[in-house]
Amino acid sequence: MKKTLSLLLILVLSLFMAQGAWAKGVIKVGVPLAMTGPYTDTGDNYWKGIKMAIDEINEAGGLLGKKLEPVRFDTQEFAPERVMQGADYLCGKLKVDSVHAGWAGWGQDVRAYGKYTASFFADDGSQTAVDIYKQNKKQYNNIFQLTDTGINQAKSMFNVLMALPYEYPNKKVVIITADDAWGTEVGDTLEKNFKKKGWKVAMHELVPYGTNQWGPLLTKIRKIKPAIIHVEIVSAQEVITFFRQFMKKPTKSILSYGYSLVPREVVGTMGKEADGIIGEVPTAMPTPEAPTPEAQAWLKKFNTIWHHLPQAGSWAAYSGVKAWAAAVKAVGDEKAHDKINNYIATKGYKGETGWWKWDADHVMRAGGDVPIAHYQVQNGEMVAIFTDPPTKPYKNYKFQVPRWIK
């Protein structure tokens, strides 16, 4: 009986001590991501990076002795009113002390979260978002973009397409994009660059999300026989169905998917079937070999947790959490939002590949320690073959001429 009571007492004390570890309280972290709709896969990629960072901080004793508690909000398809609802709920009602959104819209998020003071990290890649920030930098001092704009990403896509060790059979390109702000920004930039280089843009088509029957477009493409087909639709089913219908009678075209390649479901569904497609990720962790030992250890840990290599935004979102946490630790008070934002803007953050430094517009410009990585699917996985800027091959990984061209 005494032994049973002793064991019970030990159990009660253990539970009390576990709860006491967080006696200083909890820090709420807002996580507005697409959980439903066409951007769900990308939202899931961001969440994996955010959760990994929060778990690491909590396992190490929390932040200022307090446990981080993520609060999720479904941004769906980034309608302005939905984005505003998320900001008012997370920052207005719950009083979160930071927000980690990944891809969060195309400027409406800057206005929504700029009303508050908590650090807001987004991966919009939108020139519109940057332009809105520049309208009132003092008001929007809490906004931090984790990636360069779609315009600069599209320029990078073009640079790498021109740098591939491959002789194009002609100078004709087809561009297909979703009818959203991202697709338009990328598509228009690519068109300008191709024309400037003397290429003919034989087709530039905007398509709605949900397009899964590509027959009429593919008929036109097969008549054009372009050297390059670029597809920019950030939703897995559209780009998967396009590829499978293209492969029924492929043209000898380099198939460039840009950011469309990186929602995990694309390669996760097709595996080796997708071999040969190329794409890009801004502020990316190159795979399968990282650039530094610290980054390689991070890759290994991510793969151990999630059972696949990181894709769209995972590392960027992870780094946003860590950058904010480093600033809070330096300032010593998670509620001192203005000081925290100033610290992030002026000090930056030392990550696994080197320094993250935000520019005067609070944008993480591509280059240096966080360049844009360009991938090709090889043996069912995304392999980094180029980084940009500057445009250069990545390590010893080589571009492979796709099987439908050989």
C-alpha cells in the first residue's frame, strides 16, 4: 500500500513539475495559411517548416522560458476580406506576438497585418506587396518578406533557361499561367525577357484554377513545336494533368514549371514519372546536398521528421520563426514589438546557410547566402542544378536532357 502511494506521489509531482516548466506563461504565434482550396499543398509545406521551428524552440526550454503555442487560421484563397479576418482574429482578438504566414496574398496581407505591431513574416514574392509597404514604411515596419518578388524570380527562371547546357532547336516559347496575381507577374516578366532576347512568344495563355482538360491547348502547342513550355500554376492537379496529357504526344520542348513544381504533391504523386521537369524555389534550401554542414544537418532532420525533402517555403518559413525568436531573445520581451521589428530589420539573422539580411523595403532579396535554387526532377526527387544570382551550376549536379526530347 505504501509503495503504491509513493508511486502515486511521484507521478503527481512529475505532472506538477512538467506544468511548472511553463509557469511563466505561453507566447501565442499566429499561423495564417491556406488549409483549403488550390493553395493547400503550398500551405502544408510552410506549416512543416513553422512547426519544426516551434517544436525546436519548445524542446530547448521555450522562448524567454515560455512555451510557443501556434494558432492556425485558414486563409483559403487569399480573398482580401479573408486575409483581414485572419489579421483581426490573430492580432486583434488573440493578441499573438508574431505571425508566420508563408504565402499570404499579394499586398492585402501588408495592409491587414500592418494595422498591428506583431512581426509578420510572409513569402508573397509580390511586387504589389512591396509597393504597398513602400507607401507607408513607418506604419508597416512589422512586415518582413521572406523572398524576392515574382518579377525577380521570373528573371531568374529566364536566366537559368538561357544558361542550360542545351542547344534549343528554335526560339519559340509557350507560356501558360494561372489567372492570379502571381501567375500574371511571372508570365508577363518572362514574356518581356524572351522577346528582348529575340525569342517568339508563340502563345501566352491564362487559365483558371481547376483546369484539368488540356486537349485544345496541347493541340495548338503540338503545331507550334516550341523549344520551351513554361507552366506557372501553383496547384498540383493542374500541373500533373498537364504533364500526363502532354506526354501522350510530347513535343521536343524543355518543360519549365517554375514555382509550380514545388508543392510536395506534384513530385510526391508522380515520382520518377516527373523526371526531366525543371522548376525553382526562392530563398531555398538546395537538395539533396546542402551548401553547409549546418544546412545538411537541417536537411537530415527535416527528412527524418517529414519523410521527404523540403519544398515550397518550408525552410523560409522555418527561418522566419527563428529570426523572430532570435530578436525576442535579444530584446528580452516578446511584447516589445517595435524593438523586435527594429532588431530584425537592422541585425538580420544567422541561419544554416549564412546571413539573412532584409533590405530597406524589408524584402529578403535573392543572392548571397540565400539565392534562388533551380531544380530538375531526377530519379523522382528535386535536385538543385543551378543557383541564381549569380547564375551558376550547383555543386556537381547536372542538367539532364528529358527523355521525351532524346
